[in-house]
Amino acid sequence: VCGLDCKTCPVYIVTTFPEGELTRAMVANQWSMLYGKTIEPAKLVCDGCRSSVLYAGCVKCPLRDCAADRAIAHCGDCPGHPCENLSRMYAFNEKHNTGVRRYDCTEKSDTIEA
């Protein structure tokens, strides 16, 4: 929805590939340090922001809520793009190197998955 590529999110990766090189424990440790609070490995489950299975930290995402309120599939479809909330979220991810890759928010929304 927001322009972050869910397929590059560590939580999405450990959900999709539970036997992969990246483990829930590794992500929990990294994100616990990043966010300054304990994150339990078992809670790191997400099928992408367009699904009903979301990581707890993304359930109340203001960007996801905004897109739903405006009945748009993607922030790139919004006439107010880019907004302050979007810019703030991108800056956080870049500053803290969360591992989530950004894509061009103006891509056609039907080409964006997860």
C-alpha cells in the first residue's frame, strides 16, 4: 500500500520461508534493539499489508488506514502523494536500515503484490 516492498520485509520473509537462512529469532533480536522493546519471535508473522495476517506493528498503520479510508489500493494512487506520513515512514526505514526495500510509489497499483 505505502510503497515498501513487503517481499523484502524480514517479517514477511520469515513467514513465507520459515526454513530459510533468516530466522524469526534473528529478526526478533534485530527489531527488539531497533524499537527498544522486546519482540517475541512467535509474533513475527505477516502475509503482507494487503492480507488479513499482519505483523502486530503494522495492524494500525496510518498509511494502510488512510488508503482504506480513501478507497485506494496504493499511496501512488492518491492525489496527495507524497504526504508527510509517507515521507516520515520512508525516512525512518532509511535511517534504521530495517531491510525493507522501497519501490516507486507511482507504479501502477495492480503490479504491486503482497
